[in-house]
Amino acid sequence: MTTKNSDCLNRAIKLLASRPHSTKELEKKLATRGFAENDIHAALEWLSQRGYLNDGEFGIIYAKSRVARARVGSARLKMDLRAKGLDGGVVDSALASVFGNDGAELAVALDSAKRKARSLAPGVGDEVARKKIFDHLVRKGFSAELARQVVFEKFRDIMGDKIIRDDA
């Protein structure tokens, strides 16, 4: 390996030491730092061969972290993973690892809805609360069908004692 190759590899290792990266992310960061394309590819190849760079593992780690921190749905997570440069198979695998079992996405949606309900103004009416929670869930990447299910079937669980009837 030449000096330029080793400089590129050292930079890549430092970047990976701070947090996991996808291959595309690491490639972009190295390119913006002015490394030559062939040096970048040599460094990425070296890291991949030794297991330091693995898009499949990165996708799963990122997906689990994103869902735990931001309580996002599958559509939003899929978009985020694609933005990280991951291909369809890796994205599908990551989504399956997070939302694979029945009810997993529903549980995340319920948690996200409860968090939103806590931020609603006291005394907000049922219809306003339902709309705000529904809109919040859709923005977070949950399907409209799942958001509807949460808002209409689980509303009492979400709101607890904050329920106020609009039709009173």
C-alpha cells in the first residue's frame, strides 16, 4: 500500500471509529477530503475484506438505533436507509430485523403516539387530538392504515385521562 493509500485507509478507520458508516457514506466522506478514487476503493476493499465495513450489519444497527431514538415507521426508515446508500436487499433485511414480527411496528407507532399526546395542550378535543396524532404518525413514516388503527382503536390507551369530548 502506498503512502496515499495508507492515509486514505487511516482516515477511513478514524471515521469508522467514531460511528458505523455505510460504504457509500464512507466513500463520499473520503472523496470530499480529496482522496483519489482508486485510493478510496482500495481502502474500502481492505476494510470490507476484514469485516470492518459491512452494509448489512450497518443497516441493521442504523435501523434499530433510528427506531429506538426517533420512533419512525417503516416508510421513513426505508427512505433513511436508501439515503445512506444501501441497496434494496440490505434495506429489506434491516426493516425485517426491526419490524419483522407481527405487531412490532404497531408498538412503535403506539409509543410515538403516546409521546405526541403528552405534548398536546390540556383540554384539546378528541377530534383535534386524533388529527394531530394521525398527522404526526404519517409524518414519522407510518402507513395511513396503521395511523388510523392507532388513532381509532387505541385512542383511550394513548390519551389516558386527557380525553375531552368535542360533542359535549
